[in-house]
Amino acid sequence: MLELSIMSSLAQRDFNKIFVFSDPNDPIKKTFSDAVVIPREKGSLKLYGLDNIRDMHSCMKLAAEDCDYVLKKDSDILDCSNYAYRELENGSWDCYGTFPMARSNIIPENHFNGNAYFIKSDIVKRFPEKFPEGVAVWGLLDYPEDMVTSSICATLTGNTRIDGAAHYRDGRYLFDVFLSNVASKSKDEIKRYGFAHCRSNYKIMEYLILKIYDAA
């Protein structure tokens, strides 16, 4: 899935560099011609916990060198089109993402989904080593990465764009295969969206790759 995810990104954008950050609990054992693999010091099955997130932010700072934006993308995310990249170019936001998979009444303003989001490199470089007090509210949920990162970004900038998705305001940033039936639609309909969250299901990602790019 990681290989297909990287392939889809390169089909949509010319990146300065792609980093793959390898979890120490489940390390990546292969090399990639289009990406640099960097071992992480901390890790977990999912991106929860402050030590885990702090290590991830140090990885993002490494990725923030010599570029305008960092795109953090999970390995089960497929680029369907260049929609999000075009929108970012037109908007020049400091942070750009879509609404989390949660009830809107429990999500603070300017919080974005952790599956795929953009942060301006200058903002990433200002991430603090000591997390602000506002992060503590997410301890009840074991500090999910997207909520913690969004909270930190909110202390550094108000210039954040929360785009719509298939599950939120009929937007085009992302569709989630668990919450929508977009994957079964036509190739042109799927390519209206920026990203597809494949929910760690290789068969779905392979299906979409064949449908969108006509190649496995």
C-alpha cells in the first residue's frame, strides 16, 4: 500500500523529496527508489501518545527543510487527483486539511483530519518541544496525533483552511471508503476528489489504482 501511495503522489505532483518514517515496532524492510526511509525513535500501532507525536514532529521538521509545505500522508492514502495541491496554491494557507472523522460538535475550530494534511514549513519549524497546555484536553482520548498537531498549529497561526470532504459538507478534499460509496463510481467522479482513505485495505487501494491510473 505504501508503494501505491507513493506512486499516486508522484503522479500528481513533483515533490522535492519524499520521506518514509519507519516505525520501530514494525520497521520497513525494503528500500524505495523515490523515497528516503528514516527510522523513528518512538512509535505505536497508531499515532497516539505525546512521546510518539513529539518524535513524529521531529521527523516533520526534517522534512520541512528546503520546501514550502510538508504533506503528512498515511500509507493507506491514495492521491486521486491534484485537487488539494491546486487549492493550496490558490489559497496560500499556513495549514490545509479536511474535517476529522468525528461529530462536528466535539471538534474545535481549525482542527484537521490526520490522514492527509499540509503545513507550511515555517510553521513546522516552530513546533515546540514542550506542548502547550491546550493539548491536555486530548488526554482523555490518549492524545490522537491530528488533534494534538492541530492544537499546536492553532497556537502558531489562524491561517488554516478546513476543506470539505465526502463525509463533510459534500466537499472534494477526501473520501473515506468506510463512510462513502465514491469508490464504486466512475473514474471521472473519483478523480474529483483529492485523496482516498483506503482504511488499510490493500484490495480497495489496488482497485482504485487500476481504476484511476490503469496500472497496478
